[in-house]
Amino acid sequence: MAGVPGEDQVLAEFRASIDNIDAAMVHLLAERFRVTRQVGVYKAEAGLPPADPEREAEQVERMRGMAEAAGIDPVFSEKFLRFVIDEVIRHHLSAGD
């Protein structure tokens, strides 16, 4: 990659940074899902419902606030969080099987 004749070094550095950020995001999501799987097991054992609409609403508002503070579109952050929550609930439902 780097050092290839005709390669734009600045672009290569940006892309390397993006690749590192993507890797960190995947690892953070994996850790989040590990913890939420534990929550799912606990909820199943305790007879609690897999979804908690009140907690989800709090999370959405918290995420929107963080997104606004970081200069990210809060609508995007809410969609992303909803996607993650839906996946967590799917895991919780399968943990109860």
C-alpha cells in the first residue's frame, strides 16, 4: 500500500485511520453485545421481558444528546441505536428459548 508509485500518501493515511476506527467500532460492538447477552440471560432467568421500552427511550434521548454534542446528526444516531437495540432484543428472545 504505502510507497506504491503514484499512490496518494495523504489519502492512504486517511484510509488507514478509517480502517482503525472501523476495527475499534467492531470490537466495541462485540463487547456491547457480550454484555447485553448477559443481560438477556439474566432477564430470562428472572422472568423479565426482553424489551424495556422506558430504558430504550432513555437510551435514545441520551444518544441523541451525545450526537448533537459531537456534531453528528441525531436522527442518524437514533437509527443506529435502534438497529443495535433491535439486535439486542433478538438475542434476548433467543436466550429465552
